[in-house]
Amino acid sequence: MTRIQVDANFTMNVEQQGQGPAVILLHGYCGSSKYWEAIMPMLAQNYRVIAPDLRGHGKSDSPVGAYTIEQMADDVLALADKLELSQFVLLGHSLGGYIALSFAQRYSSRLQGFGLIHSTSLPDTEEGKQNRLAVVEKLRSQGIVPVVDGLIPKLFAPQHLEEHALQVSRAKEIGYCTPPQGAAGAALAMRERPDRTSVLQATELPVLLVAGEHDQIVTADKAFTASGDNVSQVTIDKAGHMSMMETPASLADELLTYLANIFQ
């Protein structure tokens, strides 16, 4: 664990393992770099794996106020500059996928490829936008614990709530470490994100799109919004929205296959 001051006003907590081509992993909402704790050792045998805590999450700074997805992507750029990474692969889970797409839209020359894991290029629906405001209000009135307790069970495949009860508890523990103002800032960022399907469809970079067989948050039709020779669409059997915790070996296999095709 390292705290890195990426610019004058913002410090990120960053986990790093391994050596080789650089791969940056971005976690989802109310997560942290610890979401990747089962995945990182498997990738680190061949790659330099870098997993930051996003703005408002984990042990990174959590400024008060609304964030934007673009701002969170700029944090990743500042981190890459600080680590002197000229190019890298960027893989984002859920919220992290929204950030990866914003990064790819504006800084594609820095990327060797990017992937969305249980994420989508589509914006929030109107109902989704209202739900974000309800979450922000709950955070302000009740704090992080009831928000996480309501969120996490929806992220796992139904059969995994009992089969993988330890992982469900672990995801909650990680979520409880999210500062309420950080969770609120990120919820408002997600609410305002635009449709970036055109970015996904236009890029010539190698793209990985990962869906979960039982993902109730981002269904396959929302995950697979682009196709083409440069796009790999993968469905993780038995997984919900949290394959990095539910089925880590299966997810790691798909990530390693994708990375090997880039760096072969």
C-alpha cells in the first residue's frame, strides 16, 4: 500500500504487485483496491498490476461535493504520469468502467487496450438518476452502513449469497470503509455520465467487455454495446456483478487471455 500525491490537491492510495507491462485496475462503487485482492496475484505473475482507491473511496482523499467521471479519469491520468507509465491497459469494474471509457475518449494514446467489467457505455435511466439522489440523501441522513447493506447483496448472484457468504461479508467490510461524502460525490458523478457507446464503437484499441451470467445490475445487453474484430465479449458463468470475488479464477483467466493477445 502506497499513498501517492498525484497532484497538488489530491492523494491516492495505490496497491501494486508484479513486474512487466502495466495494467491498471479500477474498482466499482463503494469498493476499493481490495476488490482485486484475489485477482492481483494471478495477473502479477506476468504484469505490473496497479490498483488505486478511486476518489472518495478506500484510503484515497474524499473531497466534499459532487465529483464527475471526467475528474475521476483525470485522477487516473495523473497517477499514470506520477508512475511514469507511458502506456498501459486500463480495466474498470462498474463505476471503474465508466471511468475507463472517459479515459479512452480523451487519452486513447496512453492506452494499449481497455476493458469494462460488469459495466456499460450507457447512461443512467431517469429512474436510475432518481435512485442516485435517493442514495445521496440516505448517505447524508444515515451514513454509509445502511447504504452498503442495501447495495452489496444485489451485486452477487442469488445463489452466492449463501455459497459465498464470506465474500459477501468481505465486500460489505470494504464498503463500510467508504467515506459517506465520497460515496455521495461518486453517486452524483455516475448520475451525470453521458452515453459513451460511440466511444466504444469507434475505438480501434483492443476492448474487453465482461458480463456476468447472473448480473442483475448490468445485464449482458447493457454490457455488450459494441462488437467488432477488436472487441472481445465474455460472459462469466455463475457470476453476478462481482466476478472478481465470486469467481476470481474464471475472471483472471479471461483477463490473462485478453492481455496475452495484446502483449504476445
